[in-house]
Amino acid sequence: MGHPTSTMKVISKISEMQEISKEIHKKNISIGFVPTMGALHKGHISLIDIAKKHSRFVVVSIFVNPTQFGPKEDFNKYPRTLTKDLELLSEKKIDILFAPTDKEMYPKGYGTYIDVPDFSNKLCGKSRPTHFKGVCTIVAKLFNIVSPDIAVFGEKDAQQVVILKKMIKDLNFPTKIITGQIIREPNGLAMSSRNKYLTDKQKQNASIIYKTLRETANKINKGERNIPKLKKFIKDGILTKMTHSSPSENSLKIDYIEIINKNNLQQPKTLKGECLIAVAVWYGKTRLIDNITVNC
Ligand SMILES: Nc1ncnc2c1ncn2[C@@H]1O[C@H](COP(=O)(O)OP(=O)(O)OP(=O)(O)O)[C@@H](O)[C@H]1O
Ligand SMILES: [Mg+2]
């Protein structure tokens, strides 16, 4: 690295990370934690800023977690940009980057998994049936390694936040979850490491997703409460506008459109309180997710 202002330490061993966390806690210093899969962007950076505001000692992890990828998913070609990530992180002056190997986290014979089935089978869980089991397992492991007082997660993965809060409550983790709002490209597209898979033209067209979510939120704010009608508006908006403006680009397929209670992911009879409008679409081989919260 050789960054002159950097005091960041890079750690790959679990035992070393645990030792350091123990020392920090002994000094009564709070630990803030931001777990990531790397290929860092401004969304990740915003979570680091939140962690810094809440805690004196900040740990970021980079680990492309194999157990949260399905057998046919993009684990092997997932963007890995460690050199650039290291530069970004040393500029942010975090305290520790924890970047273990797959073998360190899942040694031969590994066999324990955490499941929150009530919340994991819907939305993203329908097309990614083992995804959240992998997420819960790795987050629980990371919490036991880093011992954070607070951990910061992005609202982009709204279902993940609900599931992890449930896991923390059920398993009595002493860590508090704080969320960060969705950081977007100037055109509205939610930032995501997987956006690297998109062509410039696709990135431009994909801004229609958020535009449609905003239009839908406006309709709700103006009094529209008919859920099937609102869902159809989103479907038609995304399908016609994204396909129309780019007939030659890759195929477009809606994975899901849901309008649900933000705190329990249930489909309400009538919209009330904090409602989450969440969508996932396949744009060629890239799966994009986005959401917006509306107070009803
Ligand atoms: N645009 C964003 N704004 C705020 N937080 C984000 C954003 N994108 C991701 N995050 C959060 O960053 C954390 C790490 O996510 P991850 O490393 O999987 O990045 P990602 O961009 O979501 O990658 P992918 O494209 O694979 O989904 C998660 O808590 C996630 O919700
Ligand atoms: Mg993600």
C-alpha cells in the first residue's frame, strides 16, 4: 500500500482480529463494523461514514461469501478489485480491513448454518432460495470475530436488514444494526457492485426503475391505495419504458414487484405505516434490486 497517511491495518486471520477486538473493548472503545463483498462504491463509503459517526474504532470486512451465492450464480466472476478497494479504504482512514480467505472462514468440514425461514422465502428468497441462509451465517460469524457494538447495513437490501435484525434478536447478539439510505448514481440508478456488469446504455436505461418507484410513491402519496393497480403500474412502467428505449439491449424480466410492510415484509390488506415498494429485475444476466419507502 505505502499510503503515507494510512494507519489502516489489513488482517486476514480470525484469531488476530478477535485479539484486537478484545483489546479495543478492554479500553472501553466502541467498535463499528461495515461488512462488504468489496468492489467498493459510494454506497459502501456512506456506510463507513455512518460507522465513524457512531464509533471510535471502525472495522470494514471484504469477503465474497460463497455460501450466499446459488450454484448457478456469479460467484466466480463477481468483481474483485482489492487494490482499488485498499486505496479507497486507506483514504477513509478506517482502523482495520478484515479480509479473510474462503478457507479461513469455511475450513474443510465446516457445517453450521443459520436460517430465518419466515422472512427468507419471499422477495429475493424466491429466486435465491439459499441466499439469506448464507448471509445470516456469514454475518453471525463476522459478528463473533469482530464483536462490533454497531454494524451498518444499506437500505438497498431492505429484506436483508429485516432478516438480520430478527437474527440478532433471536440469537441475542449484542450488536445494534444501523441502516444507511440508498446511494444512487446521478440518474437515480441504485449503486451496486454488480452494476459493473452493465453497459453504459443499460445503466442509462436502468434509471427507469427508480423513476418508476418514485412515480409510484407519488401516486400513493396522492391517495392511491389499490395494491394490484400500483403493481401493474410499476410492471408496465419498467417493461415498456426500459424495453422501448433499448430494444436491442439484453432481455428484461421482472423477478418480483412487492408492496409490503417494511418491518415485517407482510403483504397488508390496506397500506398503513411504513410501506416498502421493492423490485428485482433481470436485465440480461444482471439482477438489479431497488426499493423506496412510503409512509402511508
Ligand atoms: N447503493 C447503496 N447505498 C447504500 N448501501 C449500499 C448500496 N449498495 C450496497 N449497499 C450496502 O453495502 C453493504 C455491502 O453490500 P455488497 O458488498 O453486497 O454491495 P452491493 O453493491 O450490494 O453488491 P451487489 O451488487 O453484489 O449486490 C450492504 O449492507 C448493502 O446493503
Ligand atoms: Mg449486495
